[in-house]
Amino acid sequence: MSYEKIFEPGKIGKCKIKNRIIMAPMGNINMADPIGRPLPKMIDYFAERAKGGTGLLITGLVPVSYGVDPTVSEDNDTTYFPRIDGSSRTRLAGWRDLVAAVHSFDAKIFIQLTAGLGRVGSPEPFLKGKLLKSASINKNFYVPQLPHFPLSDRQIKKMVRSFGQSAINAKVSGFDGVQLHGHEGYMMDQLTSAPWNRRKFGRYSNKFQFAVDVVREIKRLCGEDFPIIYRVDLTQALRESYGEEVFVKRFRGMERTIEEGLEFCRVLAETGVDAFDVDKGCYDNWFWPHPPAYFQDIPYVEETAGRLKEYFKKNEINSQVIAVGKLGVPERAEEVLEKGWADFFMLGRPLLADPYWPQKVKAGKVGEIIHCIGDQEGCIQSFIMGGHPCCSVNAYTGFEDTKKLTKAEKAKKVAVIGAGPGGCEAAKTAFARGHQVTIFEKTAQVGGQLVAGSNMRIKHDVARYLRNLQSQMDQLNRDGLEIKYNTAVKSEDLKGNFDVIICATGLKPVVPEIEGKDQINSIEARALLLNGMKLPDGVQKVTVIGGGVVGCEVAYSLAAERGVEVTVVEMLPNLMTGTVHANRSMLLWMMMGKGAPSGKQGDALQNSIAAFTSSKVVRFLPGKVVIMANRKRKDPYTPWTTLIPENIHNPFDRPLNPKDVEEIVLDTDFVVYATGGRADDELYYELLKQNAAPEVYCIGDARTPGRVWEAVTSANEVARFI
């Protein structure tokens, strides 16, 4: 494909943009210093995407609500967000450097301004004696027992003025425009939509008023020609997500309808907004605004951006429409533009995975794209746990200021054992530095543990990533990087033959010993996936032991693809502990029969998957699984809530009494063990013992079973060091 539409120039207001590609705003958490001045980390992060050919970049959220919303501040009035409010020339110095770096590559940049977090902010300020704030009395998202109290009109007007001051500061610093952070249930959305704004009196009982006042203030200070993009959820889609019964019980019958969302956009366009990027959903169904790997491509572009574009045409409104939501496949992005569903499209995580996506697409080298795998472990979970944005499949994302690929002073003979994501990263990085590299892979393909997972239909993003990774490694093989497939090696095969040996040997599954295990047919989860999820004849009921993310993915896939009845048994109080919220909530949503990867309700499971948490399998009988389950165990299916990190204390959380249990007997025809694994480090320790090479390293799961992020990061660190 020529992708002509993608590379046509366009305009937002009077700002001319060289193509239709916009880098979506993603929070630049901990990429600025404690007073909010952008660090070289943040500057180089944006410069890299500008170098890659993106037409317009948008920063992550920059709060304007200091002194009003306590959740945006840390101890001693520091912040983990960048800041541009007030009159600090110290902060402006960082912004000027950032803008100059982006402009150097003929890219434009807008700043995203936010009214703050409100009910979706951390509850910690409350524990330090500060009152939490929102549009009305609302529950904190993380700790629902904590209330947020209504903002006064005076406080809201203070934020309006701060929006104007922040925008003029941005204009003076060289920014090309502003994006307003009005979606997903953050403070601006709380003030402008029904789920959270239940004010009966005063100026801001009109749900459109706050946004209108902000737009007018920015235009007053910055001029009518300074462009504004408004980021909006056309609807929070709560009824659509969970059905009428849950909606009425949980959400009090309130949400912004699509019709009201369209009217809201009309009013804002008439007020001066030049473009809208539009999605749906909020924190309570976070899988919509942060679509995980499980969603198919462009799951809601037609019904959101396409619907708004049609509405604007019908009403002769000239504002531009920007599509967002899993557009990382260039054919899909071109299709959206061709069909007229949008004027521009946004890429978020695809540009973290590969900053050079635009250049590769323009050059027709789509097979070289490093595709996002949708795990959201680096881009979101990292900063939730106290880090900054990075990427599971791109070790340089968020480290552009410190990680440099340089030629080695001395070329060495390097052996890499295992061609999973970590092994491939180590090999290609070492090869790029000039080392002589040989990979030994015991199977016939690259991918390691991801190969098994990619056999589930819901893991199509992983399958796409592996196809391109295989293509890239095949090309490196032709260029001189030696890959020996179907080759299992021992320490004696390696000793004395290499200067460096990197063990990327992965993990070994662990299957617990349980009484009566031989009385029932069973298989380990990875083995099941590698055999194409084939089940013995006559199997109708399957029990999955282990409710981590692998167990839940297997359970859903068996139910959806094989049509069997599935039960999950998990020892911990919650399913998928440690999994990023968007992915966890979407998988719960699908397991409970409320949604599907297509995003269409009609494609959901007919029956929910039974799940027992705080439960343990104690023995097997012919055709039976016997479990001990805690009588006070939680409802496993609450996708509208999230799990709090271990280092955040919830004073309202009460542990279960471990002795308050009941015996439950489950009928089953087949058992799948999704009980984790241990590091396959035998070869590594044998190599160390034999002093097999001057340098011997162990990376990824072979060191500590974890995620793709740890494997790729450790591989890159080692390969840049040798």
C-alpha cells in the first residue's frame, strides 16, 4: 500500500501539520524534576518521536489545579507531573528546550492541560489530613470508602484562570497549541458530565459551563488563532459495558449519552475548539479508553470518531475529528482516513514500541515495525508502581537520555542461548555493536514463552509482534547474525568457544503435587497452548488451577474457542493480582460474559466462567475436583474496581479468616495447571561452575520469571555493556 492519506498534510485551526499522524498524550509521570521542569529524559523522549516522522506530538497531562486538587501534589509541594502553571521561568526553560527539539524535525507539538484527577487521584492526601475534591460528593475510585467533596465555584474559577495562564505560558514557550484533557473521568470530565456532576445550584450546575469557560479564557489570552484540541469521551458507555442491572445498581442510572456528547462537542466547537479526539469509557471501564491487547483493531473508531464526523458534516461544523483506539496497523489507519471517519489519527503505544513507525510506513517497510503487544506493563503499570513510562518491547523508550547504542571497542564472540524476546534483544543489540553473535534456539522459531500465548485468538497483538520479530531476525541472519534453530546446547558445547555467553533459557513450568492427581486427565497451560488447545474427546467441563493472567486467558480462550464450561480456582483473594488495571478489567469483563474482543455485546460468552478466589485444590477424585474455599471470599467479577499496589495501605481492607472455609466439590472432565514456573537456570550455573567463558550472563525468565519488560530490559543492558 502507498498509504497516501496518512501522509497528506493537514491543518488544525491554522496550524499546518506535515501528515495525519498524531502522537497521543500519555502521562509523562516522573519525567520532570520535583518542581515540574521537564528533564532531559522527557525532552529526548519527545525528540525521538519527532525524528521518527510523527506530524504532531501531544504531551502527557500537565495539571493546572495546584492548590485546588490535592491529588496532583506530593510531599513538600513537589509533584510527579510536569508543570507550566504560574510564573516560574525556571520551569519554562525546560519547556523551551523540549519545543525546540521537536521543532527541529519539522514536527508540531501541543501541550495537554488538565484540571487534575479528582476522584481518580490517589487517596493518600486524605490520610495526611487533606480534603479530597471533585465536582460533587463522589467516592474515591481506589478506596470507595473515602469521599471527595464538591469544589466551590471560586475554586473552579481559579482553575479556569490557571488554564489560561498555563496556555499563554505554553504559547510563549513555543508550543503550537493546547489539548484539553476532558475525558476518561478525570476532573474536567467530572465537572462536565452526569456521572459525577450533580450540582443543583451555581454557575457550574450547567455541565458544559466549565469547559466553555476554559476555552474562552485560553482564546482570550492566546488569541483566536491559537488552536485547541478537546479530548472527550463521547459517552462513558457504562450501561453498554455492564448491562442494565449492574448499571442501575452500581452507577445510579447516570452517564453521558452519545447524543449529549455530540451536543457537548457542538457547543465547544462554536466556542472555539478546533479539533476533537474522541473515545469512550472512563476509569470504571478503563478498557475502553486504554484498549488492551484483547481488543481487535479499531474497536470503536466508527461509532465514536465516525459518529462525530458525520454529526459535524450534517451541522456544517468545521472542527476536525481525530480517531483514537488501536490504530497501530497502518492498513487500519489508512482505512479510517479513506472512509472519512476522521481527519487525523492518534498513535500512543505504537509510537512507544517504535518511534520510527511513520518513517517505516512511508518507506514501505512495515515488516520492520516493532509492534506493541498491548500488555501495558511498561507504559502504564511502570508509573503506577512509581516509575516512569517505558515499553516492554523497546528498551530505549523512556531512557533515550541515558541508553545509547555505540560500537564496541573490541569485537567479541557472543553466544545467546534462547531466542525469546530477551534472547533476540541481546543478540540484535550485540550484533549492532559489532560483535560476532550466534543464537542457539531449541525450537524452530523465535519467540520463547510468547509462542504459546500467541496461539490464543485474544493474543493477536503478540502474534503480530512475533511475525515481525521473526522477519527481523531472519534479515539479521542473512546479514551475518548466525541463528541455529532446533539446537539444544550443553555446557560442553559452549565452553572455551565464546568470549561471552548470555543465557536466555526461560522458565520451567511448575505443577504442584496434589492428592489423587493421577485420577483425572490434566495438562500444563503452556503445553495446552502449544498443542493448539486440543482437548480429549468428550471433555465438556474444564478446571483451570491458577487465576493469574495466564490462567484467566486460558480459561476465557477455552470457553470462547472450544465452547467448554470452565471453572477457575485461585489461592489469592483476587484474580490476576499484579496485572495492569485495563487488561485485568477487560479480561474480567469478558470472563463474566459482558463483553468480547470485537467490542460488540452480541459476541460475548453466553455464560460466565465460574471463579473461586481464596480457594485451594486439596484433592482429586474421578471426575471431581475438591477445593477448600473461604466462605467470605470476594466476588471475583468487579471490573469497575482496581487493585491497590502493595505499598499503599488501605485502612478499610480486612483480611479473611483463613480458618473460615468450606469444602466444595466441582465436577470436571479435565484439569489445566496455570501455576507458574521457575527459572530454568541450570545451564547458567553449570557454565559459571566450569568457567566456560570470560563473561557469562543470565537474563529474563532464566534469572527471575517475570514479564517481557524485564526480559528485554535486562537483555539490552547486558548487550550494551559487553
